[in-house]
Amino acid sequence: MGIKISVCMMVKDEEKNLERCLASLKKLNLLKDQLIVVDTGSKDKTVQVAKKYGATVIIPKDLDSYFVTTEFGKAINFGKARNATIERATGDWFLLMDADETLEGKSNKFRKYLETVPANVEGIAFEFIDMRKGGKMDHMRFPQPRVFRKGCIKFERIVHNFPRFKAPALYFADLRVQHYGYDLSEKQKKVKRDRTLGLLRKQLEMEPSSHWCYFYMANCIGEYDGELDRSIEYCIKYIKHKDATIKQGLNFNPGIYYTLVQSCMASGDVELCDKWLSESIRQLPDDLDIAMAVLDFGVWQKKPNIIIKGATQFVNVYDEMVKDPLFCGSRFTFNFNARAMLKALFHVSIMRLNESHQNLNRILKVLPDFDKKVQDTVMSDITNEIKKIGAEYIDVDKIKEPTRESDDA
């Protein structure tokens, strides 16, 4: 009979986004087995859209139990809602999607691929791309587990819910998730930020050992609130609880060092920034985000040697991640995008051009000490090398000043 795939979703008032999401799945022939949609109280046409694509729509009778009360009002318990989506799923594998996402790429080999997955592997990761600017710009990208073997997964946490399964996941390169959930107006960003922050604080209240909350709180406050001191405080709290986090069987997210260094730079605290940047380099010598932090610090402090170190390291790690998307692990990476690469390449090029200019000047100073044959050979070689990059060498000393007519003419 082949592999059966259950698409599992939780939604609320997602009429506009859901149509785009389900259309992308239908195009890839991934809705033919089963589509489970748990609706948590939509007042628009979300349910109708889901049924149009053949969904089994579940509206929990005890809907109030799916919400928690935070300082910003009632908010969904994402973990409980996600678990409800997989309880009714019957496929061999579950594909988890959100309404504000689409699945892109090629799926013709995916079912055959799942048949070859070793029995001890419980998860499959796709590339996750966070889209901004109306879907025209990828803000960040990283591998994210999205497909799980039946009976091997359970969600924890009320927000930023965590799929508990046996890691690591395998990576399937032909499919990618495009996420539009943060492509928002400033007003929408604040609403989402308040909801998320309220849930994170509620999570800490319910389970004080939820040290992972500090990671998300630091990023949430730093991006939307601009409260740098609190962002730095939460970063340091998360780092201090690193061992406790690992003992809980959770991965410590090293991206916190990047957030911390960026917050320190934004606050203008050079000493604190230098301290944590040095620590982050010791902890993560081959990390993409830390390489960018080194570059940014060098630009901030106008130190060419640090700029070239960070930019060169970034380009090298970026190239490794292109070859192996799991090079930095299956965690989100802030700077794996074309804009960051352009920035690094720009600084590498400028620094090397400056260095080349200085070396050429040194050559020109010592060249008169050699005979004319050597001088002509060296100048010919310099001219030819410069032409290779589309430039032209001009001896400025031989350029005659234009004859200026007198003011009385």
C-alpha cells in the first residue's frame, strides 16, 4: 500500500493564510491520505476552507481547556492543541504545518524516501525559511524537523512547543517550509509579541524550571521592545542555566550568544560586549552567527583585523552550510541568508582591496631600485592582473593637469 502521510494542523481565524497553505500541499500531492485540522474557535471561514480541501475538522468540546490566562489575556496552549492534531492521525508519518506557511519544492521522491528511513529514525527535517517583505525576502533559514513517525512524538510547552522525539532528524533537501508569520505590520508585531511574552512568563510561572523561556524572552524583547538591559539579563540567565537545560534532555541553543553580543553592541557597552564575544568564540569557534558577531564588532570598533577575521570566517562557514545544512545543527540560525553573505563578501573584498592597495604602493616605492627590465615586467604583470577584475591601472604621476584658462578670458 505504500507510505501513508497525515497532515496535522491547528488553526484559528486563518481563512486567508489557510487557503495558500493547503493549496501548496495539494500541489505537492500531500493531501491524498489524511488532513487533520483542529480548530480552536474560528469566527471566519477557516473551517469551510479546511473542508474544501478534504479535512477532518475537529472542534474540541472542552475548548476553554485549550487556553491559558496571561497578563495580556487568554491565549492558546499551543502544545495541547498540537497534541490534539496528532491524536486522530492514522498515517505512518505525520507532517506538521501551520496555516501561515507553505510547503515548496518537489515531493515526487518523498514517499519512497520515507520507505528507506531506518527504523530508529523518528524525525525528518526540511529547510525552514522565514519570509519577510511580502514574501520577497528570506529573513533567516535553518533545518527544522517537520515529519515524525507515528507514535514517536509528543508536544510539550504552552508556547514555542517542543516536539519530544528521538533526535537527530534526517534532512530531506527537496522540500522546504516557507513561513510568513512574522511578515507583519508594527501593530501586528506588537500583538504577537505581547501574546508570546505573556505565554512565556506563564510557562515560567507554571514550570519554574523552564529555563528555555529566557532564550525566547531575550529575543522577543530585544526585537520588539527595545529594552536592551532586560534582553541582556535574559540572555545571561539562559546561559547560566545551560547545564540544567541539558540535564532536562533539551538542547541548549547557542544562538543566545549572538543575541547577547548584538544587544551589548546596541547598548554601547564595549567592555561587556568584548567579554561575551570572547566567550562565544571559545564556545562556538565554527558558528555562522558568531562569525557575523565578530564582523559586526570589528565594524563597530573600526578594527580592520577583526573585520577581516569575522567576514572570512563567515564566508567559510556559510559555504560549509550550503554543502551540509546540518553543519550548525538543526537550530535556527540568524544569518544564513543572502543579505548576510553579501555583507560579509563586501567587507572581505574591501579589506583585501585596501590591503592590495597598500602592497602595491610598497612595490612602487621599491621598484626604482631595480633595472628597467624588472620594472617593465612587474608593471606589465600588475596591469594584466588588474584587467582581470575589469579595472585599469593608471599611473597618476604621469597624468598631466589640464590647462586652466585664466579667469579674465
